[in-house]
Amino acid sequence: MSVISMILVVIVAFFAGMEGILDEFEFHQPLVACTLIGLVTGDLVPCIMLGGSLQLIALGWANIGAAVAPDAALASVASSIILVLGGQGTKGVSSAIGLAIPLAVAGLFLTMVARTLAVPIIHIMDRAADRGDIGSIDLWHIIAICMQGLRIAIPAALLLFIPASAVRGVLSAMPAWLNAGMTIGGGMVVAVGYAMVINMMSSREVWPFFILGFVIATVTNLTLIAIGAIGISLALIYLDLSKKGSSSNGGGSSNAGDPIDNILNDY
């Protein structure tokens, strides 16, 4: 990997770390972070495949109350770097997915360190607010966000200093049973991610769409693009029926049920 590529990888990692807090441009999402690293390193296709698989896993990750979700940014960046240094192309995607899960859990420790260091910064900003020093508040705000970026950029830089031959040697030395187990485990984690998303979104209105999409995906030979187009069409139809159902109520009491039922009930 060239020096320019290494610098660009660190920059991507820095922005991914910041976006883990900002949530504005979604650079920390696996599909985005892995794709950007693949773009700057020249391994675009394997990194997109890795990002797509990790994105399915991260769908169910969410910060709920005091419970912090696994670090998707570190998992995406570190596994992408390992995939690129391993030089196995698309064959190394399954191994990288297996490594991403413990990396995401390890990222929780770095998140805890960064948030602990942010506590005194908050007190400094409080004192600046008492003085009416807006410039100081902005400065410390930027420092705190940059600290979140360094939380991912520093481990990424350390990984880049590992010789590519050493990474390839470790991956090649992994026995077949371990590779198969990591592949199966990665698939199970994807299923768990889907289950968590379904558990959060499940309702009487959306279950028919889930069943319809499941049947179309398993019975037919449609590509993912075709299934996505069908899904978009169904969503647009549902939104249109929702608007018609709301307008047909005539401004009366709103019905929280299925908009299709609302329209049929009006007749």
C-alpha cells in the first residue's frame, strides 16, 4: 500500500470516528466506510462486499439509554484494512467479517475512554458558558469531536504499520475449520441483526410486506435490484394509500391502524 493510500485511509478513519457521534453524513456506517477505504486502496469490490455484509449486521445496533452499541466505525475500518492487507480479494471477505465482530466489541472500550475524557471538556465548556465565551465553547466542541475521530484513526494507523506479508501469513495459517466457523458465525450474526430490526419495526401493517418480500426473494429468481425496485414501488403505493386514507377521514378522529383498512372502512 502506497503512502498516499495510507494517509487517505487514516483520513477516512478519522471522519468515520467523528461521524460515529455526529450522525450527519453517515461515514461510520459499514457500507460507506468500507467503500471509501476500498476506493482509496484500489480494492473497491471486496470492500463493498464486506461493507454490505457488515451493514446487515449493524442494522440492529443502536444506542439505547446507557447501553452503547458495538462500534461500527472501528469494525468497518479495521476489517477493511485487514482485508486489503491480506490480499485475498473477495475470498477474504468471510474472514474479515468474522474479525469485525470482536473489533466492534473492542471499540466499546475506546468509546468509553473517549467519553471519559470528554467529561472534563464539558466542565470547561460550562465555565466558558458562564463567562459568555462562545469562541471557547466552539473550540472545545471541535476538540471533543476530533478526539472521537482519533479514536478510530489511531488504531487504523497502527494497523497500517503491520506488514502486509504478516497479515497474509496469519490469514493463510488459519485452519479450514476456523474459516468455516467464522463464516457460519458471521451469517448467524447477520440473522440476529435482521431479527433485532424486525423486532423494533414489527407491526400489523408491515408484516404483509415482509412476508411478500420473503416469498419474492426465495421463490423467484429476481436480482436484488429487481427486489429493491418492487420494495420501492410497494412503499410508494402504501404512502399514497396512507394519504388517501387520511384525506377520506374528513378531518375527524385519526385512525392509527392500517391505512388500507381505513379506506375500506370508509366505504
